[in-house]
Amino acid sequence: MKFTRFKNLPPYPFPRMRSLLAGITPKDTTAALNMSVGEPQHDVPKFVTDILHRDRASYNKYPPVQGTEAWQQAVSGWITRRNGLESGMVTKNNIVPLCGSREGLFSIGFVVISRQKNNQIPLVLSPNPFYQPYAGAALSAGAETLYVPNSNYGDLPEEILNRTALAFICNPSNPEGHLASRDYLEKMILLARKHDFTLVGDECYSEIYDDQPPVGMLDVCHQMTKGLSENPFQNVVVFNSLSKRSNLAGLRSGFMAGDPGIVAETLRMRTYGGAPLPLPVQAASAAAWNEEGHVQVNRMLYQRKFDLAEKYLGRKFDFRRPAGGFCLWLKVGDGEQACKILWQEAGIKCLPGAYLARSDADGNNVGVPYIRLVLVHDEHVLEPALEKIAITL
């Protein structure tokens, strides 16, 4: 039996990295560090683990697909505060609990992509570089993906936009750390409504930023329709999670929010095939969305690591301090070669930028000259690694 449905998916970055480094033995491991995986290393909030332990008996109950009332209130309240929305704009009809945002970003294609769009195979618009589940969302639903550098979807021709069923915007962007402007987001929302496609805001890094918080897509929707009775979130959904915000990647707790029509269809699908969050996880998640103190501490720790990165790398590699997220996107000339050198000379792992991007029709890959480093480790182990990178490359 042959299985070919997913054969055209881009190879996942981490197995490619392991193959690239296979057979190479590091010469010096005094500053060894895995800086390839964006897995937060800061402390898990104690109140979260306390709740998981307190509510452990409820693991024997089936959880509601739409979330408990406490979870709904916590998430809708956080969305309202974070985006400056009016009270009551976000209700249980606007939100979906997810086992982390990745499963939602992948499965959104099943909900919003039809077999055809204007009698053609539908298109999914993706940033380039991109988060790999975007490609999965397209392929699993029978669509084709168009990779667009800098998410400049407004520059695409009408015939492309008329085929588009779904478009992704990552804000802050991963790996570059750019923040989308309010003006840009407004134009993309109008574009989605004009051509009737679903616009997805991947906002998973939204609470890790340097100077200014990223503009939320639901905030922009609200400002565009202020005072009107129509659905302010028409054609728009956003995804977020506790993974980066609260150092809870292993909790697998996130949400989708926005257009109630898309939410209703997503809940219908998840009734048949979704994995609802266990009741202890929902209780702990509600507490995490309701508490901002640990998030502020988390953000301060990342800002100090931005300082360290600037100290050692600020004059090299076209360094740019990330406005959001926790990744460095460094121009080293040849990303694969740089990764092999760092591993061989210092035992430091990073991702070649080409593994996070897709080649265009001419064979050009915008990520080839870059490497991605993640600043997730504590300062005392991160600093010697950054110093070693500056010396080695």
C-alpha cells in the first residue's frame, strides 16, 4: 500500500538539521547549546501546577468541546483586554479551545477550504519563511500553497486572489521578528473580505516583544467597524496559546477566536474529530489567561537576552534586534555551512534559514543566507554561546 497524500509537504526542518549534522563530532563543547528549537526554558508558573494537581480527579470526566464557562470567560476577557474591545464583543460563540495552536493552524484548512474556488483548485497564501503547519493546512484540504515573501498579498494579481481560500499572517513573524503595522493589517482584512477568503492571524508570539506590543488583528477589526452592528470579525480568525506567553508548551493549550461562522464550523468539525482540553488543563489555562504578572516577568527576561545578543552580535550578520518573538535571524552568507561550523567547532545547534522557507519558481530560496537562533535558555548558559558564535562565524 502506498501513502502519497503528504509527499509534497516541505521536509520538516528538524529532521533535515539532524541529517545535516550527522557524522560531525563537536571539537569543543564548553559553550554547547541547542539553539534550534523554540521551546521556552523559563519556569512554569507555580499556580498552574498547583491547579493541575488540585483538579487531578477530574481527569475521569469528558471535557466540553467548547470549553468550560470559566475557560470561556478567561479567554474572552483576555482577548477583550488585549485588543481594547468593547465588553461583550467576544463571547463563547467567538472562541474555540485548542490543544495548542499548531493543531488549529493545521486543521483550519478542513473548515474553510472547499474543493474549488471559482472553478479552480483553491490557493493558500503563506509567508516565506513560514511555519510548516501552514503548508499542511493547504495540502490536507486539497489546496495549493503560494509562498509570498514578506506576506505582500496585496501585490498579487486578481486571478490569484480570486482563487485564494485562506491566507496566513504571522505577527510577530517567525523567524524574522517583524511586527505588522495597523495599516497593513487593515489592508489585508479588506482584501480578505473583497475576495472572500479566510484571513488567519498567527499571534502565538504576541506577548513577547521588545518596546511595543504587536497590534492584534481583532483590535484592527474592531476599529474598522466601530459603532456598526455588523460582525466585526468577518473573514478573520486569530490563534494564540500559552506556550510562549506562559512557558507552557507542554500544556498544549491554545485557542482560535474571531468570525462566529468560522468558529461554529470549527466546533462542528471538532465534535467529530477534535481533542478537547482535559478539565484540569482548562482550569489551569483559565488561571494563566487571567494573570499577567508572570507574563511581564517573562517578557523582561527575553528583553535582557536581546541585550546579550546585541552585545555579542550587534556588529555582525546584519544584526537587527527583534521587535517581537525570541528568534534571531542572522545573515551569515550560507546558512547550512554556518550551522555545520557552529556544530563542529562549538557544539551549538541552529537552523539553516533555507529549512524555514520554500524556493520560488526560479529556484531561489530567501532563507539560504540566514540562520535562526532561539533565545530561550537562561542567561548564564546563553551568554557563553553567543560569545562563541561571534568568535566562530
